[in-house]
Amino acid sequence: MGGEIMSIESIFNKKHGHAVLVVEDEQLICQKAKTALERAGYQVHTAGNGPDAVSKVSTHDEIDLVLMDIQLDHGMNGGEAARKILAVRDLPVVFLSSYADPQMLDCVQGVPAYGHIQKSTGDAVLVASVQSALDLHAARMRQHAEHGRLQRVLSSLGSLFIHLSSSEAAAVIGEALAVVGGFIGADRAYCFEYNFEAGTTSNTHEWCAPGVSAHKDELQGIRLEEIPDWVDAHRRGREIWIANVEALPEGRVRSLLLSQNIGSVLTVPLVADEHCYGFVGLDWTQFHPTCSDTHRILLTSFAHMLSSFHLRETVAQAQRAAHEQVLTVLDSIPAVVYVADMQNYEVLYINSHCREAFGDIEGHTCWKALKVGESGPCEMCVNSRLVDAAGQPNGVHRYEIQNSHNGRWYDCMDRAIQWGDGRVVRMEIAVDITNAVRSREELLKSRQEVRDLLKAKELVLKEAHHRIKNNMAMVQSLLNLQAHSTHNSEAESLLQDAAGRLQSMMLLYDKLYRAEHHAELALDSFLVPLIENSISTYHMTVAPEMRIDISSDVVEASVLTSLGIVVNELMSNSMKHAFDGQDHARIEVSCKLESGSLNLTYRDNGKGIPETVLQDGSENFGLELLNLLAEQLNGTLSYSADGGASYHLRVPV
């Protein structure tokens, strides 16, 4: 059995220099193992029980391995002793047992062991098992140490990138490539960026080990169509590992790599926001047969750091562009715009118009920079109105104010907004309305002057109206006086008719004088009182039944003057001549605007119009006056005598 593993002589002749603690309560077996290990070059310590073994490990730092019997006396079995030892030091433990009993093995369940050896095993197997355990432990310790070194390198790289600015990027990325390449032992480390719009890729950063030639300048503008497999792999998020460039098939990739004297190469894609924008790589000038997990982890982690920085820079550039765009928009607004802290009143931002009006006041206190003679915050400061009870923005507050700094008037719109650092600040947009205020004041002044002129004019008109009305009343009185004093009945009638017509004009004049608009008047407000006045003028035994249908349409005074004379003439004629000897008198008057015309219809149930007037057109002053007035109004007058007198006047308006 010894020949199948290694000859006992070859094992015994090796000088290992390791110290082994043999824990065995059977003296003969302990001595046998000690002898075999010492012959193989090991230093050997022995312990007869668990507590003694724990004590010796604690006091002998040179012990490198524990060969532990599972079945021990003195109240502590091998499993328990191993646990106590491992709690003190990280040592490889190899268990010894007389036979493979499941119950016996339960006591070492969960204890990290580097093997189980039966006591009947030959010396060669024992020594080989111990050496294998030592080698395995050493490999694990090397792996642990390498992992620690990797973590320290990653931490160092992370500290480089966490607060990296764009101005420092080139130097820091170069430093990081040196760290990565030096840790892995590569000859070159580099970054490439893809330009998919141009269809090219270029080397942007490169580190070379001492004595290795640089190729960055030669690796610019490489056509992507020449390396489609690389591009496709990177865009799919895959790494590329080529252990032997010489073994690649003929093609552009092989020739490109060989031209740089590359024997082996590892690349990892750079991906930001799910889009590949380049790759990082390592290469060796000589054939490098293996690529360890450490290589991959470090390069992939470095790629993630670069991608995070790239994404951060892309976002920052977009934010800067958006910020510049906002500033451009704010500067283009024809208004003063500024932002101030709502707690200490510091001016945080001003646009170009604010700078022109008040100077460079950023960093100054707003009530000192924008006002004159203030000893504290403005009395009408609106800060408290811009936020709710929770201190959150609460709409826009608008007001007008005259600035004490330059004397100009502003239409101010203030609101609370959240600033970049999270605090709530006040933004004000103030439009210069000085010219508008002056125009408004001038307009108000002009309006007042007009009101004063109109008031004076009204006084003059009232005086004129009063005098005209008095004169018309005097003329009417003279006509009535003359009518009463004459003994000629025909003359009396004519004088009374003239007085009635004058009364119609006086009534219209009085209505216009009292109306808000002197140039026009509603039909009903003029004609109805006129009709009532006509009825009261003539004393009839039985008052006529009146059927009045007059609208409230507004008509010009010039039309109403003639219309009033027409109605007065018709009423006078009916009251004097139409109802002699009749028990029941009825008069119907209708006047309204219809289809662009003023329509007056007048009817009575009296004697009607004499036949001679209708047939031979004999002279009649009343009808002649009516026709003359109709012509003056550009209207048409029609009349008939069917069951009384009927007249229809149609006037275009």
C-alpha cells in the first residue's frame, strides 16, 4: 500500500520542518506515530488527553497540525478537544480512530477536519495524510491571504472612485490601472470606449509594466466591423479570455493582438445603465495558461467602478446641461428673478436682469441688498405665507410694490421651492411695471378729468334743459290761453291741437333729460305716458278702453320725436271726433321692433275716416301731417276705415 502512494523512504527523507501535536491516550500507538513522523522530518509533541492537548496548543506556537484520537479519556473526547483548540488557533486537525463507528464519528460532527486516519494505517499513509493536510491548510491560508489582499485592493480602488471628479479622472484611472495590473501581475492594463455612432473604438487609458511597450496611440479609431465577435460579446455582458493568442484562427483580431506582442488577454465589458460603452482589459506578453477567479473578480469589480463613475458623470453632465438650460431660460425672462434662503435671507441665485438692476448680490442678505434703509427683514415679507404648517411649499403669492432701492414698481410673484440641498427657499419673479403704473396713473388722472368735464357739461345741460323746458311750457301756455280767449271754434281747435303737439315734444324732452342716455329712449317709457296724458287732456263722459302693447325696445330720440307727434295726432283725432254718441270707446296701440323695422299700429272703434278723405283725397291737415312725418322717417303709412279708423306706420331702423 505504501508503494501506491509514495515510497516510505522518500517520505522519511524529506525534511518538512513542521511541528505536529499527537494526541493519543494509548502510549504504544502514540509512540509509533511519533516515531514515523520524526523519521519524516517533523517535530513532534505529544499529549495523553484533551485538556493537555488544549494547553500545549495554547503554549506552543510552533505547532502546525494536530493529530487527534477521537476516543480520549479524562472526560473530554477528541471532538470536544478539537473544538477548544480551534477556538484558540486555526490549525489543521486530522482525526485518528480504531474503526469507523458511526456513533464514534458523531462526536466530531461539525468540526472542520482535514481527514480521518485509522490507527492501523501504515506509516507511509500516515505521513502522506499529515503532509496532505498541511499542504491543504497552507493552500487555504494562501487563498485567505490573497482574498484579504484582494479586499484591500478593492477598498483602495473604491476610495479612489467614490469622490472622483471629472478633472481628476484621467490621473486616477491611470493609477487604478497600475494597481489592478500590478496586483494581478499583468504586463498591460487599459480601457477602451466604443463609439457606436462612428462605428469605432479607441484606447482611452493605458498602463504598462516596466519594460513593456505602450500602444495607446496606435489603438485609436479601430473599426468595430473588424472585431464583431468582441463587440457582440461585450454588448451581451460577457468577458473575453484568450489564453493563447497564437492559437487563434487567422483574422483581424489575431493580427491586432500579435502586433502588440500579446500572448494572453482578458477583457470585461463596461456597462452603464444596461448599455455597453467599452471594456477594460489585461494582457500578458507571454503565454499565460490560466485566469484565476481573483483576476476575474478584480477586473470585473474595477469595471463596475468605472461604469458607476461613467454613469455618474453622464448624469452629472445631463444635470449640468439642464442647469445651464434653466439658467438660460431664467436669463431670457424679462424680469428680475432671485432665490433667497427663508431662514437667514441669504441671496442664493440671481438672473442677469437682477444683476443689471441691483448688482452682483449673490451671498448678500436680501433685505439689505434689495432695499434701502431697512434695519431688518421687510415688514411685508411674505415668507410665512409661502409654506404650510408643515413647512412645505404652499402656492404663489402675488403683489405689487415700489422698490426703495431704485424707485421702480414691480409685479412680484413669490413661491417656496425646494433647493438642491433639500432646504425650502423663496423664489421671486418681479416684472418691472413702472411704465404700466405710470400709464395707469395717467389714465386714472385722465378719467378723473373727463368725469370732471362731464360733470360740468351735465350742469350746463341741466341748465339749458331747464330753460328750454320753461320756454316750451310758456309757449304751450300762450297757445292754451289764446285758444280759450278766441270765439272762433275752429281757431280754438287748431290752437289746442298745436298745444297738444307741443305737449308731446315736452314730454319727450323731459324723458330724454331724465334718462341716463340722452340720445335714445325705450318705446314704452315714452309712448305710454304720452297716451295717458292725451286721455287726461280730453274730458270724456266714459273713458275709452285702452289696449296698449308697446315694447321696451330702445329707439333714437330723433325717431321718437316724430313718432310721438304721430301718436299724439292719432289720439287727439280719436278723442275729439271718433266717439260722438257711442256708449263704448276702444283704442288699441301697438308699437315694437320687428325684423329690422319699427311697426306702429293704431286702431279705434269710432266713426272711422270720412269716405271723402279716403276716396277723393280732400285736404285734411291731420292726414297731411301724418304723411309728412312718415316721409320724414323714410317710412310708409297706410290707413283704412273698417269698423273704425286703422293706421299702420312702418319705419326702417
